[in-house]
Amino acid sequence: MKKNQNDPVIDEIRKIRHRISAHFDHDPAQLVAYYMERQKEYQDRLIKSKPVIENLG
């Protein structure tokens, strides 16, 4: 896929992420806190991975 081609799925994801960011006035600290809460809330749906240090060895 060329860099300048539009992908409707990616475009929709970007719109949603922008709306979420706007909800927090684009404040990175608030946005990170929001995503960390979502991570806790949906922890059972996340894929567990090894720590980065283990992956490097």
C-alpha cells in the first residue's frame, strides 16, 4: 500500500482516537490515564507477552 493511499478502516480508527483525545483536551497525562484504566478494565482480553528484556535475549 502506498503511503498516500487512504484506508477507510485506518481513517475510522484515527477519527475515533482523535475524538477520545479531544475529550481530554488533548492532554497526554489524562489520555494515558484513560487508556491505562481501559487496560485494567479489559485485562482479560489482552495478550500477555514476555518483558522486553527477555525478548532481546
